[in-house]
Amino acid sequence: MYYPEELVEEVRQKNDIVDVISHYVRIKKKGSNYVGLCPFHNEKTGSFMVSQNKQIYKCFGCGAGGNVFSFVMEYENYTFVEAMKYLAEQAGVKLPEAEYNEEARKQQNRRTRLLALNKDAATYFYYQLRAPGGQAGLKYLAGRQLSEETMKKFGLGYANVTSSDLTQYLRSKGYSDEEIRNGGLASFHEKYGMSDKFWNRVMFPIQDINHRVIGFGGRVMGEGEPKYLNSPETEVFDKSRNLYGLNFARTSRKKRMILCEGYMDVIAMHQAGFTEAVASLGTAFTSGQASLLRRYAEDVILAYDSDEAGVRAALRAIGILRDAGLIGKILHLEPYKDPDEFIKNLGEEEFEKRIKEAEDSFSFELRMLERDYDMKVPESKLKFRRAVVEKICQVADQFEDAGPFIESACESYHFDVEEMRRAVITFGNRQETNAGLIRRRAREESRLEKREEPSKLNEKLMLSWLVDEPGLYPKIKQYLSPVDFSTGLCRKAAERLFDALEKGEGVSPSAMMTSLQADESASEEEQKEIASLFCTRISDHLRHMTGGGEAEPEKEELESVMGKDKERMLHDLLVSLKRESLLNMTGENGEKQDFAGIVQAKKALQELQKAHISLE
């Protein structure tokens, strides 16, 4: 699908990157930039930087980077066209009917077919529940006291005992075996052929926030294993960034969300009037799901099972919610195991009362921590006090104020406030001393795993450097041209950048990315790579040359350290690029492809090696 470059740039300019990312990630201002925890990999210390001035983001841990389009594409698993539509809607920009190019048409067709496949499968399951063969499923749901209205609302269905009827039905609707397998609805065995993934199960269609069926969960009838089976991840289904029931909960008009563990809990709560209930999708609660909740609420009540596994899950979820800037509370369901059982036995009014009495997450964490210590033994009580100090420091690091947590702990356990405050300060200072070493080790490990090919890194560094400092162009243009970049995306980017600099046009990293993203000839792989083109820094080059070290996200800090060495680095970078360009002019076996061109390139390289390029 093709949109004019001017329109794409208009949409980008009307979506401030800090505002957009703030809806997903908790970021806070630090100097001229904003920092936070990266949403694309697990980390304890924030290495995710957002520049409002440049309208780009960069993670110095995993290397993710780009502009507002790149972020939405990566986070939401959107194509560029889908990200364009989403951001245009947010900015109030009306999009014209756009034309498809071949690559975009293929990708859009795949997603459209997958969504249609899921919809047809959901319809099939729905009618099978009400057919004679679905009586086991209907009896089970009726036994769970679900009304016909509730079953219709959630599109509940049934997968027959036979193991190939869904496949046969979908084939009759025109879907290929490959499409059925890619949708996670069947698998192929050499001996038995195609067989359905779901059979003899009550089916729960999983919908995105736009009510489109993107996957399924199935609860087995009888004693089979696994008890619950979920669709695998597909091009339209990312378990870590969707929540069951959110398509209904987001319109509940309540300021809170209730997070449950299972599909039946969500359905039972909606039937009882608690339409703000959601659940994770057969996996542990994730940071992506927390960011999703943050769009619709500030308070999240955890209605997890009251058993030990539920307690562990709640403790884990509390930290994830805090990282996302959400306040978590714990709903106590005793003497019952889960919300479904509680509501059936004590009713909606008592459940609402328990919600109002929900325990704050910090108090809950301390109570669970206390279970590991014998408070009647002085030495054990002292160890508990130390553990409380550590917990306060962890929480205060996220909220930037330890005072309320110190007061709460002292009130609950009769600690001396001033002694506790001194202990927290001492522990915090010690942690701060160790933090730098921990961050360096973590970043070095991450970079060793993701180290990029030197020639490609050099090209991206040159592009980033020229975008950040366009004044370099007149000094280097006699030595470097777009043909010195490898074919493909880097050369395409260099052509556009050099042309803009030659014309004296202003450039920004985000605008250059937008220019390439709007190119209808860009493939899906290139769309993803665009994000990293103009986010490479000199520090990335230094890390490659030295094999590790700290990132230097701020240009000013870098210059203060480097001084005149920056001229040498620029010279070495240009020489590396020209040398690589010369190598690319020969065949695989060193066979000359363009004798005259190679002679000229060798001469240019020799002149460059002798040249001095002043940055003053």
C-alpha cells in the first residue's frame, strides 16, 4: 500500500514520539532526553532513551531504535500500513484510499486471510456447541452457570471429538492446508495427514481490542492433558501483547481493571457485572500486557487464585505493574480459590466489597516476605528488617520517594522510623555503587549476542553521523558517495541523504526514516531494518573496536571525552568504507569486474589515506 511521502511526514509530525511512547512505557525526563525500561527486552536498569528533539528512540541494551512509526510497528506487531492508519487516527488525519504495491499486497492478504480463517473457525465452533455432537460442551458451560446471552457475547464454542472435521470445513471454505497450519488450527503428520489442533474441547475465541478473532483457547472435556490448550503465536496473534476480554473491558467506563488468571474467571465476572475483568493468555503476565492495561486504567486489582501458585504469580505481576507506572492491589478471595467460585457462593455485592477492601501491593509483599522469618527470634526478626529495607529500596527506585514506604513498614512492624530511614539510605548508596558495574556487564553480554557485521555497522554509523551533523557533508563529499555503500537499503538511504544534503535541505533522523518507510518498494524486512539506520552512534563503533564498554548516548558527553580523536575516528571510518567499497568491486574469487573503476577507486583510497579532514 502506498501513501505520499508528504502525508506520511504529516502524520509523523503530528504524533510526538514522547507522547506516543508514554502510552506504552513509563519514561521520565533526564537531561534533554527521556529514559525508561526497554519494552523490547527484559532489563532492570533503564537503557531505553527517547529524544524529543530528534523524534527517535534508542535502546542501548538491545539495540532497538527508530521513529514513532518504527515503535508502533514493533510494539503492536503492525505492518507499516497498519501503523500509518493507527497514528493517522490518533492525530485526526484523514487518509485517502491508498494503492497496494506487490509486497504490501501479499503481506496484507496474508493477515486478512488469517483473520478471516479465525473468524470462520470461530463460527464453526460456535455452531458445533449447539449441534447434537456438542452436548458435552453445552452441559459443561451450563454447569458453570453461564447464560445463553453470556455464551453468545464471548462466542463460546465446541471442538468435536473427531480430529479432522474443522480442517475439512475450512477446506470447503477455500482455505489451503498451508493457511490452516499457519493459523495454528491444524498440524500435519506424514502417517495421518492433516489433523485438527483442537478437539473434544470447549472453545474460547480470543479477540483483539477491535473484536477480531486472533486465536483460540480450548478447555478439554474430561481428564485429558493439557487441561487448557492455546493457539500458537501467528502473524496476527502475540500472546504477550493481548489480554482476554480487553475488547469488552476497555469500554467499561471504570478507572480500574481487574486482572484474572483464566478465561472462565473473566466470563463469570462479566456476567456478574464486573465488565472491567481481563486475563493473560495462558502465559505469565508480561510487561507488554501491563503497558496495554495502562492505556485504559491506572489501578489494577489482581484477582489471582488464592493458592500458593496464585500468590507467586501476584508477587511477580506487582513488579511488572510498577514498571509500567500502574498501582496494583490484591483482591483476597478466601475461603474460595478464584473469582468464579467466590461470586457463585457469596454473590456480587460481597465481591464488590472485597474489591473496595483490596490490599495495597506493598503491604501484601511485606506480609508474604514475613512468612520466611520467625518473628519471635531476634536474629530472624533482624534479618526480616534487612529484607524490608531492600524491598523499600526496590520500590522507591520506581517511585523516587521512599518516605511513604518507610512509614508504612514502620507502622505495620513497629520499626523506628529514623533508624529505618538511615538503613534505607545506606543500602541505597551501596546499591548505587554496584549499579554501574552491573549495567556494564549486562550491556556487554547483550551486545556480544547482537554484534553486527563491521561493514554494515560502519555504513549505519556514517549515515547517523551525517544526519546528526550535516555540516560534515561538505568536508567528506569529495571522498564518499552513495556508490560506496553496499547495495540495498543502506545505499538507498545514502542516495536520499546525500541528495538532501547537496540541496542544502534540513534533515532529521526521524524524517529520513519516514522518507524510507513511505517508499512503496521497501520490503517487510527493509521496513524493520529502517529503524536502525539512523540510530547508530560513535559509541557503537567504539564498542565494536574494543569488544565492549559503556554506551555514550549523549553527543555532548562523547565530544568532551574524545576531543580531537573525533577527527581521527572520522578519517578511519571513511577509509574503512572506501576499502570495503573497493573489495565489493571484485568478484568472489578476486576476479576484476571493472578494471578502470577499480584503478580509480584505488587512487581515491590512497588520496584519502593521506588526507587530513578538519572538523573545525
